[in-house]
Amino acid sequence: MESSQESVAGIVSGTRRYTSPNRILARSFRLARDKWKQKHHAVQAELEQTRQLAAERGASRDRWREQCHAATARAEAAESHAAQRQADLEQVRVRLAELEVAAPKKTR
């Protein structure tokens, strides 16, 4: 509170901190404030854009992760199905070999 009282006392006594006229000071202070506000709004917009991009990337990453898990599950299912078919084929071959041994081919 003392600083404001001192500034008022300085104005009253005629000693001023600034030598420029008040109209010039007011304009320059207003322009500086407007530049600061513009810079602040630009930073806030960039921050919001970055946040949105991060959220989109996170969602995209999650979607790709789910697709990868689904593809892995399908591949494992296909491999187990192929292994089962391979085992069935081996059983058929063994059975065929047994039948060929049991019933020899007729020769002409």
C-alpha cells in the first residue's frame, strides 16, 4: 500500500516516474497489453491443438493395438487349425499305409 501512496505523493509533488505525456503512455501500455493478450491466446490455442493431437494419437494407438491383438488371435487360431488338419492328414496316411500292407496290390 505504501508504493501506491508514494506514487500518488510523487505525482502530487511533481516528480514523475515517466517523462512522456500520459496519452502516449496510455497508448503504449494498451498496445503492450494487447500484444501480451494476443501472444497468450496463440499459446493457449497451440496448447489445445497439442492436447487434441495427443488424444487423437492415443485413440489411434489403442485402435491399432486392438487390431493387432485380433490379428494375432486369428493367426493363432489358424495355426492350431492347420496343426489339427496336419495331424488328421498324418492319421489318414498311416491308415492308408496299413490298408496297403493288409491288401497288397494285384499284379497283372
